[in-house]
Amino acid sequence: VRVLVLQAAWALVGGQVRYSVPEEAKSGTVVGRLAQDLGVEASEVEARRLRLVPKGRPASVEVSEASGALVVSSRLDREELCGKSALCVLLLEVLVERPLRIFHVELEVTDINDNAPLFPAARKNLSISENSPPGLRFPLEGASDADIGVNAQLSYKLNPSEHFTLEVQKNELYSEALFLVLSKSLDREVMPVHRLKLTASDGGRPSLWDTMELVISVLDANDNAPEFNHSIYKVHLSEDASEGALVVRVSAADRDEGMNRHVSYRVKKVIPSTGIDLFVLDRNTGEMRLSKSLDFENAHLYEVQVEAIDRGSPPLSGHCKVVVEVLDVNDNAPEVWVTSLSVPVAEDAPLETVVALLSVSDRDSGSNGRVRCTVWPSSPFGLVSTFEGSYSLVLREALDRERVSEYEVEVRAEDGGAPPLRARRALRVPVSDVNDNAPAFSQAVYTVLARENNAAGAELARVWARDPDEAGNGRVSYSLWEGASASGSRSASSYVSVDAESGRVWALQPLDYEELQVLQFEVRAVDAGEPSLSGNATVQLFVVDENDNAPSLLPPAGGGAGPWAAGAAGSPSSELSSSSSSSGWSLWAWASWGSPAGQVVAKIRAVDADSGYNAWLRYELQEARSKGAFRVGLYSGEVSTARALEEADGPRQTLLIVVRDHGEPARSATATLSVSLGEGAEAALAAGVGAASSGSVLRASNVESGVSVSATTNVWLVVAICAVSSVFLLAVVLYGASRWSPRASVLSGPGPTTLVCASEVGSWSYSQRQSRSVCVAEGAGKSDLMVFSPNFPPPAGSAPKETPQDPTALLDTVSS
């Protein structure tokens, strides 16, 4: 069979390809070069998986894997595929991958003259009264041809007869009407039976034909046939009409009388023949009713030939045609098929990425068959119409797997009927992960407190970072950033290390507060993605001081080697003990007999390398059993007379002074002070010599008469009263200012002043190595801030103070 290719070019409106092939083509017949027409190289046919998308019944054609041509795979019968349709076109969908595309191919199956005309019966019996007038017509059932066009155009021929001729009535809307016409009156006595041969030929080349024998019996009597009111009855019937519904009522009249005028009805033929069981005709009343449900999609037009027969002898008949046009109703819901689905979709996929290809159809016609598709939810996907009935599900918004890892997408189809019918197709679209999230620490800055002298290998802290990605993209490892360093010259990696898996921070060596107070470094978290992403966090490690340093005694101001400044041991010495200490510094000073109580004779100076309470020093005097003549300031270290000195006190007093800190346990140091007593002039001379040689803070008493001593006492009494009054007035002013002015959040002392905080056990000061700020927290009940002069040696060359001061005169109190 020769293949006739009518058209194999791209259509301008969608890239469709159209081929034509005659029916009954042999299997393997090449219909067209499909791959070439679609722009696919023959070598790429198998790689790009060029194939037909199956849709319901077999297409009888296939794509050759070797050449990419469209070939016939099974028998093509146009009459079976399309029936009597003038145009038989098969709609094929061709799918090609890399990139994924779908094409629509129209395959027209052309008709060949492979079906001969066929009469419904090989023999037809007719009864005609002998008194039938010439010109009387008798309808005949014509032949049918399954072909179309010229191949189905039938011509009839009746063998020559002087009594009968053949008449064919052609109608553009309906099928041909064939009549046997009586051209000459019959005479039963001459010829009671006439035998004729009717031949039907089609217009094919070569022409095919069929014959039917007409046996005509000539009868007497009844010479009037029934006649219908209308030769054609037209009926419009909805396809949802119920069974038993009245289609039409036909009526025929017979002009004869008696039994010859009684008429009965029957259905002779239904076109198409599949509707023979659809209609029931009452033989007496002529009412035609539905016996089954109609379906517009199967057939939308029926021709029912009705015959009316009288009861004459012989009976006569009349004929009419009932044309039933079926009206479509929206009784078919749309259908949605997923042609191709490309999942999972990467979360960094670009917009307009095709996720799935879908086909939509509706068997109804007109507006009932027009389908509108939508996608729910409306984001992040959308539908794009590629061809009529074909849609692409594309990406409209950026994806984020950490927010939504999988989408349940529903494609909804709705036709234009009233009421509309709907169909749904659910799609599951998972989202694959990409490394688009860097690890993030739970805190930007971690504050860690660690006591000094900790064990090497101790866990100091734990940092944690979260990566919302999955698998390797979310697996986090930790490291100490190489750029991190301590406050000194040593890097942070010499003090601490970070576990790569858990984020634990370990100490590599014991920490020393006196060497390092704050260690700041960065920890980096890196994921295992490609490329990897990272995040940083700052760790501030504050070393908490321990009481691991005993107080250290300072040499006298000026650093000279005067007779009272030289230590017996030659250098300060102390023992770390909470209750006693070894022999420390040996100092001496001078005082005159008659010195009043409160006269400062010396000042013990010490410093502690620790901080806070551990560096807050107190001075104690280990006295003899009886009350001694001297005392020492608890926090100032000033040694003063406890009462007026007398000659009975002897020429020398030896004092053992213990310096302790407030740590737990407390640490201490001792100093031995020898005080030489003498007359006023001698003591003043010794004091002057000692001050010139060593810068001592020794105070010499004034050698005056008893009246002068009494006057001095009165003066000091007046000074004390004035000082107490001034302190009280200052306290009132400060209290008012603190109530009506903004509260300071941070108090700090500039320069050499040392800040101390009050508590239930007294006041404490920082060591000389630190400069600290004391924060007063809002909401605290009440606290005092006391500022003392530092426990440091005065600058070289400074003159000793001549006037003794009460320790409370060095105190400022701020209530908050």
C-alpha cells in the first residue's frame, strides 16, 4: 500500500505535525519521518526517549526506535475508528525528553473502497393490489456502505420492466429515499407475481456492488394505503430524558372503509442500527417512547422509519420518518491525566521550571466540553496552557525546603456546563535540599566564668549551632578560629580547644587570674555541604579569682635604709597560713612620753596580688595579756597610741602586726614593729633624722607643757565636733540628691583611688594592679559605697602628715 503523506510541517500555532495514511495499510508502513519533523536527530531518538503517550484505545501506530519514524503497528480500519465521520483524525501526543517537551500529532486515516454496498436482505417481498393506480410509490430499503465520500455514493439500477420503475430522492440533510414506482397498472390474471433485480453500486474505483431480489405479489381489493400526517417528524430530545418518556406520536389515515381502514404501526428501521433498542412504538396508538437512556456522546441523531399498515386484503402500508436530534447535557465530568512528572524539585530550581505535564479532556460538546484548569494552592506552582487540553505545571515562586519540604498540589478542572462538573488530580511534589543555610549559633556571644587553677582538660563551656538543612548540608563541625587570640601574646589555642563534634570547650592548661583575666576567642561552625557555609560566635571567658596569693608587705616610703626601715630578715617574708605566719619585716619607730591617745606613730603597708575579697586586707595587733599602749587601724594599717604614753611603758615597745586577706581560707603575713620611747626633744630629733633618711610616716609628739597639751586637746575636740557636723550635713545633702536626681548606673574612681563595696562584714578593696568599676543595680534594697585612700606607698619625697585623722574622716557614704 502506498503511503500518501498529505502534510508533515509545523503548524504556525503550536508546532503540530499532521500526517495522512490510508486505512488497511500494512503493518510497518512508514507514515512519516516523525523525529526529523520534530527536529530530533535519528541518533538521539533512543536517548531522548521519543515515544507516543498512550491515551485509552491503541493508536495502531508506533515510533520506530531505530529511525524515529512513525509506522503502522496494527490494522487501521477507518470505519471502526471513526464510523461515518467525514474526517477521521487521530490525535496523538508525542513525548520527548532532555528537554522535556510534548507535541501533538494529527494522523488522518483516509478512506479506501474496501466495503461493498449491502442491502438489509437479499430478498424483498411486496404485495400490490391490482387496482393500484399508476404512479403509486412503494418505499424500498436502500443499501448501506460503510465507506465515506465517493466510495459511499451509491447508484441504483433496476432491471427493465414495463410495470415498474425506480425513483431515488436525494436530500442533503438525510439519507436517500428509494421508491419502487408503479408505471403501469397491474393485471393479476396476466401476471400474479413479478420478480425484479435491484442493483446498488458505489462510486469507488473499482466499483463494488450488491443486489437484492424484489418479489412483487399482485393482490386484489384494498386499493388505498394509509397516509401519515407528515412524511418527516422532527423531534428534539435531551439526552437526560428518562426511560419511558414520550418521543413523538405519529398518525396515519386510510380512506378505505371497514377493516381496510384500521391501521397499525411498527418500526421498520433505525439509523444508526445501534439505536434499534432505544425506541418503542405502540402499534395501536402510534406513541413512540424511550426504552433506554440516550447518550449524546455515542450518537446525536437518529432516523426512525415508521410503517403504518391497514387491515385490508391485501394490506396497504404508508411510511414516514421520525428524526430524533439528541440535545447534549453536561453529564460528563472533565478528566485529568498526568502525562509526565519530574520530582523531586530542587529548592534552588529557577522559576518557570516544568514540574509536570497534564492532559485534560471532556466528552461533552460546546460549552459543556470547554474545560478550565486551576491549581491549588495557587503558590508556589502555576498552570500554563501549552495546547488545547494540555497544561504544564511550572514553578512560579522560589522554594524553601526548610519552610516546606513537600507540597500536596491539586489540579482542578471545571467545565462550562450549568451546573459545572469538576475533576481533581492530586500530585505530591517533594523538595530536595541544597546547602543554602549557614550554621547559626544560639548566641552571638557566650559569656563563661571559669575559676583559676582549674584542672587541664576540664570542660569550660559548650557552644551549639543549628543548621536547618538536612543530611550533610546540616551536619555541623566546630573549630577554634585561627584568628582568635588572648589578651597577651599567646594565642587562644594555647589555652582552650573546641571539640569538633559536640562543641564543648576544654581547658588545655590551668588558668591563672593574675596572668589572664579575660580570654576572648571565636568558634566557627562549618557544615558539610558543597560549598560549605559557616557561622561564628564569640566566647568571652572570664577567669574568676581564687585566694592563691598571700599579702605582701611593702618597704617604707622612700625605700631608704634608715635605722627603723631595715628589716631583720633583709626582705619581706610571709607564710600562707590562716592563723599564724612566720617572722616577717622588722620595723621601728619613735614616740615621746606624754603623747596623747590617737597619735599615729607608724603605718604598715601591704598589697595582695589577688582581687576582690581575696585582696581586701585587714590589720591586727597581737597584744599582750594586759591592754597595750598601741593599736593598729583595722583597714588603714596606721599604728597609733591607744592611750597617753608614760615613762612606765619603758624605753621600747615591740608590736607584732598580722596582715590578713578576706579569702577562704584566709592568707596572712606578719610585721614586727619596735617603738622607741623617749623625751620630747630626743624623740623629735630621732623622728626628724628618721624622716630625712627614710621618708618614714612616724609622727613625733610636740614637746609642750601641760597647759599646751590641754589646749591641743580642746582644739581637737572642736575639730572633731565640726567634722561630725560636716559629715552629717553632707549625708543629708547626698540623700536629697539621690532621691531627686537620676540614679547613676556605674560609679568609678579615676586615678589611683580604689573603689570598695560595703557588706555585712566590712569593706574591701581591689589590689593596686586593678582599676575596677562598681555597678549599683537598680532595685537593690540599700548599699553603701566607701572610698578609701589606696594602700599604696606615697610618692617619693612627699612629706608625712602632721595631723592625725580619724579613719571615718576618709569615708564618703552614698545611699542608693
